[in-house]
Amino acid sequence: MYEPIKSLLWEILTTHLTTAESEWLEKQGVAHPLELMTAFVAAPRFLSKRFVQPSPEQAAELDNLIEGFSVEGWSFVRLSRVWLLSCLDASNQEAYCRHIETLFDTAEMNELVALYSALPLLAYPEQWLFRATDAVRSNMGVVYEAIALGNPYPYHHFSELAWNQLVLKGIFNDKPLHLIYGLEERSNEKLVLTLSDFAHERWAAGRWVAPQVWRLTSKFLNETLLEDMKHLFQSDVEYDQQAAALACFHSNYEPALQLLASYPHLEKVVNNHHITWTNLEFSDLNTYVSKP
């Protein structure tokens, strides 16, 4: 897997590189590990401050190689650093892990972003689990985003407790939840019940709850959560009504389906797939203010 990913990242990079940048970066990719690590740190001195825009074909190929992995909106330096990490020789586990740990121990914020972004590409994935869960607790928003958004590492390796902490922090901090890979698949009853309590607190304060929160409830709807659905259906916010309709529609809980049937206009649009969870994917949430 690693060579195809390395080649694809280089292909994406070369659409943005000047000749001088290409020559410098290519030279660092085959350098001794200590020189490569130095290049990882020094990259902003040699590379321009631009942003990467992979083609639709490149983005699709990347997702095919590592499902859920995205470089959309990355800086050129960030992608270059991740590519450099993919060039590290992983044949000697002790040496490889020591090099990566050294980078983590000495990293400033943007270097941490690159390191956490690279986790799906690094060898010996279990070795980085402590680092990854520690990133969830970071007070640096860009570091949290690097591990949580467009990054499949947590989905594959986090415990249920660590996963729930990642999702909850995203919700508490108004992050775009739809960019958390595996959000629905790893939904669990403990998380859903916590989210219900959280929603009640928000409602009591006259605040909104992001509609994607309710995407997690369908498999766990019960008598208690059905009251939340009733609240959403009765909301004067259209997104709340649509979220309730979708949550009930995708549930196997008969009372939820009956509740949806009592709102025939919403039942019709979800049955005809005129409303999907994709329609409720927002990057700018701002749920800390009063209802929209």
C-alpha cells in the first residue's frame, strides 16, 4: 500500500512544484533519515505557501487506496512533510519508530499537524495510538482537526472510549462532523445517550444542536430518544425537522416509524430521497449562538 500512496502524493505535489522545489524535495526523499528529518522541519524555508487542490481523479484514487483519507485543503508544506514521512525506511522497526517519536517530541504546531495527518500512512500503526488519542485532548484546534477530520486512523484503531471522546469534542467545538470518517459505523449507545443529554442542555440554553448529531441515533432509538425526535419535529428550524425525519426513517424502531408517518410531508421527501444526511452537512455550524 505504501508505495502506491507515496507515488500518488508525489503526483499531486508535482502539479504544484517549481523546478527548484521539486529538485530539493526529491533529494530529501532519498536522503539519510536524519537529513530527511531535518528537511521535514525545514520545509517551509524551501517550499512556497500554497494550498493543494488534487484533481477529482486523484482524490478518488487516494480514497480508493486509503478509504477516508483526504488531503483536500492541505497546505503545500503539510503535504510535502507527509510525503517525506512516507519516504522513511520502515524495515527496522526500532529505528523507524525512534525517528518518528523524535519528530513528535520536538514538533511545533504545524509539524504536529503533518505528523497526525500522516498516521494512516505510517508503519506499525499501533505504535502511534497514544499519540493519536493525546491529539484529541489538544487545545490546538488544527491539531484536533488533523487527527479527526479526513483521517481514518481513529476509526480503525481507537477504543470505544477514545472514539466517543473524539466525536464529543468535535460536537462541543462545532467541527464539521461529516468529515469524521466512520461516524455512523462507530456510533454506539453510550455516545448516543451522552449526546441526548448534551442536546437537552443546549435546548435549555436556547441554543441549536447540529443536525448531524442525530445521524448517530437511528440504530439506538428507544422510548427516551423518541422524545428527542418529537422535540425536533416540533422545532421551528427546518433542519431539525429534517434530521428527525431521517433518524426515524433509518431506524428499525416501529414507534419512530409511526412518528414519522404523522408528518406525511416529511415522510414523503425522505422516502423519495429528496432529503439525505448529505443535505445536512455543514462546515460552518456556530451552534453556540441562539437558534438560526
